[in-house]
Amino acid sequence: MKNDINKIENEVVHTVAQENSYNTVEVDYLKQEIQDYGFVVIGPPRIGKSLLLNAVTGADLENKASIDSVTQDVTAVRRDASFYDEKTKTTYKRAVVFYDTPGIEHWGKFEDQIEFFAADKIIISYMICLAPGCFAESAKLLQLAKILSEQHVYVQLIITDMYRGNRQQFTAVLDAFKDIALKCLWNKKSEEIDLKERDVKITFDKGMIISVNSMEFEHEAFDIVKEQKNIQEMIEIMFTSIDKNKIAGLFTAIMNNRNFFKKAWHKVQGIVTEVMPFVSKVVDQIMYTGLRIFKNFVDDLIEQK
Ligand SMILES: Nc1nc2c(ncn2[C@@H]2O[C@H](COP(=O)(O)OP(=O)(O)OP(=O)(O)O)[C@@H](O)[C@H]2O)c(=O)[nH]1
Ligand SMILES: [Mg+2]
């Protein structure tokens, strides 16, 4: 099966390469890049981005309750995944890489941060985080979500530290996310909202809205303790949402993201449609590989708990 994948991959990338006269170094780069699936966590400072990644991956990223920003640089958390294929007796390797980012304080420079990721990484999903009572420029977030969903990047709108602040502050974040989702995440697929419990799960074709509590929450004054919430659910939704279209989108995103592809984006789009019979074969194979990896990954995470 691996040979088949290589053969088909070769056909696709060479067809694309020939049409665009890209050299083999670039083509090899493209093939290599399909190995990693990136997830980027972004949002304002001090809202629990690092804590969320710790909860998802079991990593130990620095986080603390302070006024000053804690995460100063982009930090990658890499989780290798592999699966053994009985038929070919081959182990396939892929990696999932989560990028923790410094909180966005200057929304004017926001584009620079996004540009960093558009440059040379294969990003399959953005995890856009807001917590009750935090400050963010919703127009910028909307703009980002639009670009991402056009490029088939899966958009997760996450209400972090869900028990923080008062009910109005929680609802304000939810409303901001709903507005973004309605404008760019296409059809709603399911909705579960319990405002009293602040429990929100809404899924769309191109993303989701979910509220999470990454670590036990204590409110001393009211003697309230809340358990970790919706982390497992979030992981399951995000991995089961990586469907055929998204992997096909990954191809286009890879091409779109690279500078040399960038300049001929409309051309590339046409070519992708032309080579679609090949692409869809590759997509089937990658899906086969990808889904097992994601399943292993989810199983591992569930086991770790
Ligand atoms: N109980 C609870 N506390 C949280 C949660 N999320 C954030 N906090 C609190 O907020 C603090 C900051 O969390 P971080 O993960 O460092 O926040 P950040 O968004 O990464 O912050 P910067 O890196 O400075 O941008 C944590 O140390 C917790 O005290 C949550 O889900 N539950
Ligand atoms: Mg942080």
C-alpha cells in the first residue's frame, strides 16, 4: 500500500509541478510536509491557552495566574503517532504538532503573527480562544476565521476558562463566536447549549464552538468546585471532523501556503480540479492513514487520562 501511496503522490505532485514548472526540491518539500498536521492556539493574553494545550496533550507548558504574559514565544508540542498496517507489515509515521502562541495584545500587529504560520507550516486547524471578560477585536477574529475557512482550515472557537467571570461575560463571548460561525463556518450540524451550566457544543461544517475548563476550578467565596470539562469532547469532535474535504483542502492549503504556489493561486486551483481524479485517490489513501493515526492519537490521549 505504501508503494501505491508513493506512486499516486508522485503522480499528483509531478502533474502539479510540471504544469507550474516547479523544481523537484519544492516537490519533495511538498511531499514531506504532508507528514505533519499542525494546530495553532491563539487568543488574547492570560486566558488559558497554554493550560488548554496541557490538558489536550499532557504537556507541561508554563502557565500561571499573573498579570504579565507568560508565553513569550511560539512553542511547539509534538506528538508522534504511528500505526502498523497488517497488510503491508509497515509502520506509518505522522506527527501532530500543537503550536502555543503568545497572547495577542496588539491587534494591529495581529497579521504578522498569522503570517508566521502561513509561511511554511501545514496547519490543519486554528484553535481561537476567548475567555469570559477578556478583550479581543472581534472584527479581526472574523477576518481571520474567513481566511481560514476559505483555505479549508478547521476553525475551533473555544471559550476557555468557562467558569470565569459572570454570566453576561460568558454570553458575550458566546455571541461573538456565534456571529463568526454563522458568517464563515457554513452549515450548523448540531447544537447543545446549557447556559446555566455554561456548557456549549455547536458543530458546523467547517468548525465548532465549545466551552472548556482545562483544570479544576475553585471559587472560594461561593464554595464552588468544578471539574475539568469538555476536553475529551473537544478532541473527539476535532479529530472526527477531519474528513475527506479537509484533507483535500490540506492539499490546496499546502500549495496556497507556499510562496511559490502563492503567486499562482488561481492557476493552482484550476490544476487541482484537473488532477482531482488523482487527488481523490491520494485523499482516500491519506484518509486511510490519517484516520488511523488520529484514532490512535485519540486512544492514546484517552488512555493517558
Ligand atoms: N480553573 C481554571 N483556571 C484556568 C483555566 N484557564 C486558565 N486558568 C487560569 O488562568 C491562568 C493562566 O493560564 P495560561 O494557560 O497561562 O494562559 P495563557 O492564555 O497561556 O496566557 P499567556 O501565555 O500569558 O498569553 C492559569 O494559570 C489559571 O490560573 C481553566 O480552564 N480552569
Ligand atoms: Mg500561555
